[in-house]
Amino acid sequence: MTAPYEIETVTPRLTDAPSGFARAAAAAYVAATLLGVVMRFELAGVGSPIPFDHLLHAHSHTLYFGWAGLGILAAARASLRLTKPLRWACVAVTVTVPFLYFGFLATGYAPFTIGVSTAVMVGWYVVAGGWWRQLANFDPIAALAFRYGLVYLVASTLGIWALAGIQATGGSRLAEDLAIHAFLLGFGWFFVFMVAGAMTVHRHRLGLAFDERAMRWTLHGWAVAAWAVFPLGVMGGAEVPGLGPLARAAGIALVVPGVAWVVVVWRAAQPGPLQLLHRLAGLWFGLTIAATASAGALGSEGLVMAGRQGVVIFLHALFAGFVTPVLVVLVSRRFPIVALRFHHAALAVMLLGLAVVALGGSVLGLRMAAVGAVALWVAGIGWSVPILRRHQGVLVTDQGS
């Protein structure tokens, strides 16, 4: 039985959270969401000298590998024993983030950025291996979430290697899109599993009292169904023989563990300053489950109805609505309550604008989305300040009993 709390002195080295990983993650978030603002205004009619696809790739890669990836390392750092290979891998995946950001801004997809992205994935393989060997040291529920997350991490990269093979052999555009979405969604679920595990590790500090039986059942449900839904984000993917029907069935089946998670978080959130934030994050996750189920029920017809805006709403509800605010409270010494409430409100404005676009009100909706994006970026600056400040102190880490 371990003590309920472990105290770890925090020093300003790269591999000590929050002085290292968390600061790098917060800086990456602010830099990446600034590009999101530029894209929103470009779509609303305000031009940018940087090609849109360069902005898009710099934005997405920096959020994936810079913010979410390093944020997860920061949340787990106090519970991980950094062996030499694991330490160097963590340093490697951190220092490559600026090269991804500026490389994609300058060249988009090019040999340089492809090479850096490949190096990042190799680094994450080492991280996954080092983390896997320490799972016995974690609370059983957290270990289950981390185990599934690490499996999804490795499995998702098969989409990237498949993409390389498809392009080398002159495969179809549909096959390329399926491979890309297999990576994007699989890596996204890696974040979801790891955040759920970190919430369990830090549950006392976060004011969470999980129903462990319900949480275990939910994690199993995600693991069974989530991997198969990636074709639903590709036009025509839901109609691919064999793979399409499986994806549609999985998208509908995912409703059960998805709604169960919303209920688990809602009930787990104890009265206090973080209760509303936990519940809002759970509701945003519920929106992504509803969108997945709708795509499963309607197939590509649903994508036609929702348009590109529907995919963007899904991604932002999952990552900006669920993953991001949970990571913020996980890695912050001082919980930035006001900034996070503003974050949720800004996200609501942005996604409402995108919904208006999908319903046909393009001018009004695009302007609303742009305003919401600015507000979301300002909120990010607000909650990043306590993380970015350089000072020593202690990090209180729940280990469970």
C-alpha cells in the first residue's frame, strides 16, 4: 500500500514537471492556437501570407506532439522512473517540437518535416516501451488506462507506415485518407486513455471520487470499439466493403461506454472549485461520442450534411473541450479557474459559429468562429502563465491507496 500523497521536489530541469515538460507544453499550446486564430480569420476573409496547409500542419502537429504529448508526460512525470533511455527519449520528443512548428510553417510536408515527424514517432516508441515496463507501479485502474493508451499509440502509427506504402505503390486517394485518419484518431484515443489514467493517479488532488468498477468497464468498452471508427471521418469510408460496416457498428456501439464515461465523470466530480470544470469536460467528450454515433448511423451522408465543419467540431470538442482542460489542471500548481471557465465559454462560441456555418450561415458563422478562436487563445495565455513561471516548489501527486 502506498501513501496517499507523494512529495517530489521540483527543479528547473527539462525532465522535471512542471518546470520542464509542462512549460514546453504550455508554450507549444499558445504558439499552435495562435495559428488556429490565423486560420479562422483566413477562412473569414482575412488573408495570410502563409499557405493554409502550412498553417494547418504546424497547428495540428504542434498540438498533438507539443501540447498533448508533452502535457501527458508532465502529468505522469512524478510517477515515472526516468531510466536513461526513457529520459533521452523524453528530451528528444520535447526538443523536436520547435522544428515541427517552424518546419511546417516554412515548407509544409517536405523531406525535412517528414524526417522530423519520423524521429518524433521513434522517440514515442521508446517512451511507450519505458512506460509499459513500469505499469505494475501504478494504481490498477490507471495502469489499465495507460496500457490501452500505449497500445493505441503504437497501433495508430501503423496508419502512417501504411500511408507511406500506399503512396509508394500509387494507391487511391481514399486509401490514403483512411490511413491518415487511422493515425489521427488512434493517436487521439491515446490521449484520451492517458488523460483518463492521469485523472485516476491524481484523483484526490483533483477532487474526483471514481466508481472504479464503472471506470474499468468504460475503459474496456473504449478499447474494443474506438479503434474501428476511423473510416467514419473519410468521405466514402463508411461504405468500404467490410471496413465500413464495422466502423458504423463501432461508432454506434461506442455510445454505451462513451455515455458511461460522461456519467462516471459527472458523479466523480466532488463539490468544489473544479467540479464544474470536470463536468464540462465530460460533456464535451459526450458531444464527440454523439458525433461519432451520428456518423455511424448516417455514413458518408452524415459527412455531406455536416461538411468540413462537422469534422472540425468533433476534433475541437475532443481535444480543446476534453483533453486540454483536464491536462491543464493536471499539470498546474495553481488551478486557473477563471481562465479555464473562459476557455470553455470561448470554445462554445467557436463551435457554435462552426455549427452556424454547417447550417448555411457562412458569413456570420465564420466570424463567430474567428472571435471564439481569439478568445480561446487569450484563455490559453491566461492558464499558461502559472505554468510558464520559473520557480521551485513541490508537486503533490496522488498515488492512491
